[in-house]
Amino acid sequence: MTECVEHVGLAQSRVSTHLGCLADCGFVQVRREGRYSYYRVVDPRVAELVMLARSLSADNAAALTDCIRIDSPGVPSSAEERD
């Protein structure tokens, strides 16, 4: 869990909720040891999907970087900048 939180930069509670949903859907499996939870991808198509998303992102990096329709965390939207 800690690795996921550090990697995506979201709150632990939000990551936990998403991982719980992924577990409920059968995409990941959780193993608990004390206060720690370890998640493992169980559907190999998930890894394929991640690789495809990375490829698509790389192919469109400039457009994604310049996108103003969706705010990035910690970056004011263009509407907020005008206010």
C-alpha cells in the first residue's frame, strides 16, 4: 500500500478504496500481514493494459502535458489563474 501511495501521490484512504474495488472485481489479490496489506495483480490483462496506457501516454506526451481541460494536482486550472 505504501508503495502505491508514494507512486501515485494520492491519499492513503483513496488508494485503499481503489485497491479494495480492484480486489472486489478480481483484478488484484490482497494478502494481509499484521497492519500491512500486499497487493498482487492476478489478471495478466491488467499488466497488458498498463503497458498499453504507458505506450499511449508516451506517444501523446506533448498533448497530455499541454492539456488544460483537466487540472493536475497542485496546479491551478486556467480558470483559477484568471481569478
